Amino acid sequence: MGAPEIFFIRLSLSIMFAFLICRFFFQSMPMIKVFGLAVIMLGLAYVLEYFRKRKKREPMP
């Protein structure tokens, strides 16, 4: 699976989870804030992937 497919999967999952979280806990939250949460979740997915890959590349002492 290539990078565009992974991006679209992560994007759709972050939008879906952001919508569900906001509807469960904050019923009257505007949609722009839901999409803001989705962007934050998408960014965190890439940041955590970077740290995970960086840790695997480090040589063992």
C-alpha cells in the first residue's frame, strides 16, 4: 500500500473518530471544531509514526 492510500485511510479514520468523540462528549460543538480535532488527530498519527520509525533505526548498544 502506497503513501496516498495510507493518507486517505488515516484522514477518513480521523474524521470519523473526531465526529464520534465530539458527538458523544460535546453534543453542540460546531463542525469546524470537529474538523480541527480531526486535523490534530491526523497530525498526531504522523508524528507518532515518525517517532516509532526513528526508534527502530537507532542501533542497539
